[in-house]
Amino acid sequence: MTSVVVHDEFVRLVDNGRHADFHLRWLRHNCDVDRHPATRERLIDSAELPDQLAVREAAVDDGVLRITWLHDNRTSRYPLAWLERHAYAVNREAVPRPPSDVRLLELDGARGPTAVARDVLANVSQHGAALVRREHPNPEAETEAWIDALDARGLRVVGTHFGRIEDLRTDNTTNANTDQLGYTDAAIGFHTDQPFLDEPPRYQLLQSIRVADRGGDSLLADGEAALRYLASLDVEAADLLRRTPVRFHRQQKQFEREVVSPIISLRDDRVHVRSSYFTVAPYQLPFDRMTAWYRAHDQFVRILRDPRHHFAFRLRAGDVLVYDNHRMLHGRTAFAGARWVRGVYFDRAASAAEHDFEISG
Ligand SMILES: [Fe+2]
């Protein structure tokens, strides 16, 4: 018994544990209606098809796959025997979508920073982030305890041009160079921090001190999983992200820095993402590469922005988020009120190896 599963860009036929995938474009290009009734020759070129195709309905009956298309309501018929003969992606391994279930990241922080630090770093190593749910009457008094707990596990605080600890609030008086989006109440889309540095800090801790009256939800997306997912749909696009150097340029009143780097680089077998729509400089690419570059870049970001592909949650006062800034992209929704989040960057201590976290005492 053959069944059909519709995905965004393809349909999958499943039969007895075997499956075959067909792009929507390929199917519509091979629609039985677009054939001459006498000669059965194809009557159209794929170039005549709309750029975006979507399925209204798909079903298998009597050995035939029927697809009704959204844009013109036409029903196309594909005998399963014909599909079998022309299949080009049999038993293709499905790459999972980037994760979005916040429970993957959550930890109970009731025992305090020192007791939970080991689990925090294990989560960060496995999933890219840890979200510690912790109630505390006076969270700002506990920031140093979090720093000490992570320090004892092999992380070291990295100061930046903002200072040692950032107070992300609209009425900031404690930091330098606050002329940037983080210190406003504006929405901030997915990005990695400090991509304009040669060595962007590896980790960030965000500690919620005071919540907003409205909005201020946190967003987090796994860039490594998004890249894998993109590569499974469009390997050329994923290659372009690795091969195309772009310039990141941070210009503030008292600070300026720039770096030229691809958005994706591979370091020690791990993916390092640099992505920031507000610090990327105007692209300077050869004319004949610009269109392909935009297509690849925008595909990657659209995967991240799809709500099925990222974590969305609200930090409560006392909660702490720690994430890998080389792997994860983050953002927040706009807010109203006196929201206050503290941020601290970390790198690994020189002696801490990549997989030390889980095993160190
Ligand atoms: Fe940020």
C-alpha cells in the first residue's frame, strides 16, 4: 500500500519501508495534462512553470498518484509504475528540520549555579544552548555566582567593547558603546554576536533580571542544523555560504572593526556561523555571482526564520540562557517596559579541550 506525504518542496511516496522523493517542480513539469493527446509528447518547457508551486491535495488511489495544485486547481495523474521507472531519489535519507522544542534546552536551576553548571555545559555541547529555569528574588546579585560556576568548568569571561558585563536595558548607564540595537526596545532578528571580530566570543550567558511588560520573547536557532537541512535541499546554496567571503563592519560612534569571512566556516570539524544583517557591509561580489549569492543566503535565513525551525520562549526573572555563539543564532521580539537582561561573553580556557565539559569533575 503506497502512501504520499507532502513536504514544502517535494512529495514522498512510501511503500513497505521504501520511499522515493519527487520535487514539486519535477512533478508539475511531468504533468500528464501537458501532453499532446495523440503523440503524448510534452507540450511545455519547465521554464513556463510558476517559480513557486504548492500542493492543495495529494492522494494515491488505484496505483495512481493524484496531485491537485494550489495555483490553478489542476489535478495531475502519475501512475506509480511510471514514477518507479523515473525515480531519482529512492530511500533518500531525510535530514531533520532544525529543532524547535524548548524542552530540549531546559534545565531546573533550583539547586543554584554551581550545581547546575555541569548540565548547562553538557546541553550547550549537545544542543547548542541551555535554558536554566530559576526563580531568584534578586537575580542581579547572582550574576557573579554564574560567572564563577562556569569559570570552574573551564570558561573564562571575555570583555568586549561594551565592558565585562552588559546590562541590556534601554536606560543603560553601566556600559560603553551602547549606540546599538541591543540597548533599544526594538525587535532584533536572528544573528550571531560580534561577527566583525577575528575571534567572536564562543559563548554568551544571558541572565534575565527583569521582564518586559509586553513582548521581549527570546529566539534561538541552531545554525549548524539549519545548514545541514539547507544542504539536503540545495547543496550548491550550502557550498556558497562556505565559499563566499563577505565583510562584517561594525561602526559605532566610538568603535569600529571589520572582518572579511564567509558566513559559514568549518573549524575543528564544527560549523562556525557568522551572520548579522545589521553589521554586514554592502556586498562586493562579482556581478555574475550576486544573484546566486542572494539566493543562497536568503534560503538559509528563511529556514532560520521559519517558526518550525527555531526555539521561542520568554525568560522569567532569574532564568539564565547560555548558548554557543559560533553555532546558534539569537534574536528577540520588540518589547515595552523596563526589560533588563544581563549579558556576559565567555571563551574556553586555553587548557579546556572541545569535549572537556561533560567529563570534567
Ligand atoms: Fe546579540
